Amino acid sequence: MNYKTQMEAAKKGTVTKEMETVAEKEHIDVKQLMELVAKGTVCIPANINHKSLSAEGIGDGLRTKINVNLGISGDRADYELEMEKVKMAVAFGAEAIMDLSNYGKTNTFRKQLIDYSPAMIGTVPMYDAIGYLEKDLLEIKAEDFLRVVEAHAKEGVDFMTIHAGINRRAVEALKRDKRRMNIVSRGGSLLFAWMEMTGNENPFYEHYDEVLEILREYDVTISLGDALRPGCIDDSTDAGQISELIELGALTKRAWEKDVQVMVEGPGHMAMNEIAANMKLQKRLCHGAPFYVLGPLVTDIAPGYDHITSAIGGAIAATAGANFLCYVTPAEHLRLPDVNDVKEGIIASKIAAHAADIANGLPGARDIDNKMADARHKLDWEEMFKYAIDPEKARAYYESTPVAERHTCSMCGKMCAVRTTNLILEGKEVHFCTEL
């Protein structure tokens, strides 16, 4: 193998087996895909040590992908529960899983996850630093952070969120332009605290070339984290967010020069009327790199329903240029999600992604919707369940209220519009009060 990364292979005109897999899934010519990877507008996160991976592409012209967050918490260190969530995410077709574990020795769980999962695996090394190193934040040195990055890369992680853009310039912009919510990124807040307490520059920014060398060695895609993303709609598109985005654009080009694949992370909370402009701004400032959005949540008043606020924002974002949606569960802002929360979050995010693919005219995106429409036309319930995004729930709802006639549902009964129209077009009479 005369290349280190998918990007290097693409620049050399080499088609990898991962490119072939993605091209087949996306119904795209593999040479066209190779050109997009070479340009950086598509990435294929595929660590050389993730042997169970079924490769996926993220970027313009491809299906919108979704990510599921999970991981071990200090308040609930239940490894079996987290693996149950992993299996559910895979079953429902999530293309990526981020292990956000931040308690104890997380590498055992992460290795199990990488061994099992055909989905891409992402991590945030900053979350794991304190537990992995067994040091308090102030005791951690720049080289320690890089040790954690290398450990995750060796284990087989496909992409890593690295908060390299929150440098001194971006922090100064944040301080000048007062926020309602300040920093809401966990990794961003830890780095900000470390920088302020030590007086040093962000180690991921200062030692960025060393970070890239580690990622290049294992073909880990860098997901440039948005440490200064807005945490409420009043803070969106402010000086801190945009200052960091400018830095991320420069870091994107530096990564590509080293043949390291890039994603750029985007806003968290944002009013609907700002989303499309933000997508265009990111693509412009970050040179068309794939965009990974954390929501956006379009209102701040829906705890318990933030899978809905996120799905609304995610659908708008993906229609306007975002390529990768991070799911949000009903438990967001409230607690560690349980299995049902994870399911609700996945379904909401899948709906948003699929709706955007339809709106963007992606080849084949409407096919399953057309099959559903044909099944409804025929009043074929088994076919409808087959094409439903959650067949089990659809069947349970239908069967929860028994109907007199199998071809109808309990909402309309014999007055079903589809039934009535079908009978008339077949030259038959419609009767409601008598049986013939």
C-alpha cells in the first residue's frame, strides 16, 4: 500500500476498497468519488485498525449521515446499557457512533465498540484525558493531550473531535462580545479553563502539526470541533463563533496539505432564519469541507422534546449544505439518555436526514417513499410496515385499536378516502350503512 490515508490515495489516483464500498452504497461512479475525496469535499473516515467497519462517505452529493452519541458517565457507569444503545444504533442504520465516555478507564469499552461496530467510531480525546491520564486538569501537559490522541488512534477510532480552533484570538473575540450562555462545549470549556489557568496557548493549536502526523499514521479523520458554538439562540452567529470558524478554515487547509481528511463541526442552537446562511458561510470559510452540525436546536424552551427541535434544525441545515447530523435525544439538557431516548433521537435524526436528501434531489432518495405510497394506495398494511422507518412502532399503533375491516384503520374505518376512491374507480358502489 503506497498511501497512508484515503485522501493521499485519491490524490494519487488510487481507488481503495473503502472508496468502492462507498461508491456502491451511494450509486456514484468510483472515480468521481475519488476526485471528491482528493478535493476534500468528501471524507471517508476509516481507521486502518477498525477491521469491522463498513465504510461510509460524508460530503456533498452523498446521502446525509447521522451520528449517535453515547458513552460511560460517572453517574451511571453501565457498560451493558451502553452496548445495548450501540446495537440499537447499528440496527436502525446510524452511520456513526461517538463514544463520549468521560469516566474511568474507557479504553475497554471503546475496544469492544470498535471490534463490534460496522458504523464509524468517533471520540473526543479531551473528554478522556483526565480519566486516561489520572491527572487533574491543571497537571496535564501539552504532550499528555497528544498521548491520548495517539492512544485513541491506535485503538481504531475513525474520526476525532479536536478543538484546535479555540486559540487565543478566538478567545479574545469571545471575551469582547459578551454571551448569554458563554461556552457550552464540554471539550471547549475544559480547554478554555486549561488555557486560562496555565496561561498557555491551546495545545491542539500550538502542536497541530504533531496532531496531524498522528492522525495521518492511522488515517483518522479530524473533526474540527466548534468549542465556541452557540448554546442558546441568542448567542448564534456572534463574534466568538465566527472567529473560531475562520480559524477552522485555516486548519482545514493545513490538514489537507498533510493528506488528513477533515470534517468541520457547526452550530448548536440557532433560529431557523439563520441556519441556511450559516451553512453557506461555513462552506465558504472552510473551503467546502464536509459540515457536521450538532442540531441546530431552533428553540431553547423544549427540554424533553429536543429531538424535535434538533430534527427541525437538522433538516433545514442538511437542505442548505450540512452533510452530517449529530442526533439529539429527548434527554438533552436533562440526563444521560436511556435506550428509549436513544431510539427517539435516532428516528428523529434519520427523518431529518432523509427529508433533506429528498429536498436536495439525491438520486434514489424518493424511491422508498414511492414504495410506501404504492402500498398505501393498495391498503397493503404489511407492505406499509415493511417501508416504515420504525416498522415495530407502526405495527403496534395499527394493531392497538382493532378494526372491523382489515383494509382500513381505526381513524376513518370504512370512510377511508383511499378505499372509497379505489372502489369508485373500480366501477363499484360505496356503502356505509349496509353490507352487500
